[in-house]
Amino acid sequence: ARPPPPPPPAWAPAPEIRTATWIQGTSGATARARALWSGDTLYLLAQVADPTLSEQSANPWEQDSVEFFVDPGNGKTRGYGDDDGQYRISFSGKTSAGGPLDPAAIAGNLTAAAKVVPGGYVVEAAVRLPTVTLRDGTLLGFDVQVNDATGAARTGAVTWNDATGRGYRDTNHWGVLQLRH
Ligand code: BGC
Ligand code: CA
């Protein structure tokens, strides 16, 4: 197998997490992810291993894509609070968002870019978190999900933490990021 590529240099100091919790299927596309922060913004990297890329489905979660889940207060609530978000970026850089009653309110927090690389794709995202003050020690509810499409169907899905497959409904099984200087 191809050795995993190193992260772009700016990301190297951030610890790497991996998606290994299967919520659909038991193999397929996976990601290595890193997070950085500055001011009110969380910066996210996902390096996805997926040799066969498709956006054929009309449903964005059935297209090859990465989802970042962010809960600024780490409330671990059932359901989504107003500032909790499911931020999705496809391998071609198309964005979509889900979560709270008014996803449009949080969708504006996301800026992202993606590029196809040998063996997969790389996503970089910036998520503004205006409802909290980010500082050394801040805890954020957080998860990463990779949706693996084959043609028009999703054939695999894997997360960092949530094992229920309900991360798009409930924030309580996401993991936790602790911000560090
Ligand atoms: C889930 C899908 C869900 C979609 C809604 C995805 O993360 O895996 O089951 O329908 O989100 O946005
Ligand atoms: Ca795929």
C-alpha cells in the first residue's frame, strides 16, 4: 500500500486523529485529521484515502465527502443547539451543512477548499465559532465522518468517535477537542 502522505507543513505541529469507528460497512475511505485554532476560528485538515471518487448521488452525504461536527460549548446534548453544526465538504470542495433547526445560521461559519491527490483527496476548512471564546484549555465537542461513495450509493461511513450513526441528530456521542497554545 501507498505510504500515507505527510500533512502540509503548517499542520505538522497539530496532533493527528484517525477515523476508525465504522457506522456503515467495515472498510472503505478513511481520514487522518488535524485541528488548529486562532482567534475565533477552528482550522481543520482531513487527508482522505479513497481511490474512487463520486458525486453521483443527489444527497450530499452519499457523495465522497468529509463531515466535521463542532459543538462550541461541548454540551453533549441530545439534539443540536443553535450553534452546533455538521459541516460537510465534498472531494470537489462543495459545502453543505446540517444540524440545528436553522442550518443556514451556522452554514455561514464554514469556508473550505478541497483537492484531489493520488489515492484520495485533501480537505481544509475554517469554521468560525462566534458564540464562544477560544482559549488555552477550551473544550469543543468534535467529530469527523468520512462518507465513501461508490457510484450513486454510499458504501461506507466511518467516524472518529460517534459509533451510533446518529451524529447528524445528536451531539452527545461526539468526541472532545482540547485547545492548546
Ligand atoms: C448521516 C446521514 C444523514 C445525513 C444528513 C450524515 O452524516 O450519515 O445518515 O442522512 O448526515 O445530513
Ligand atoms: Ca469513494
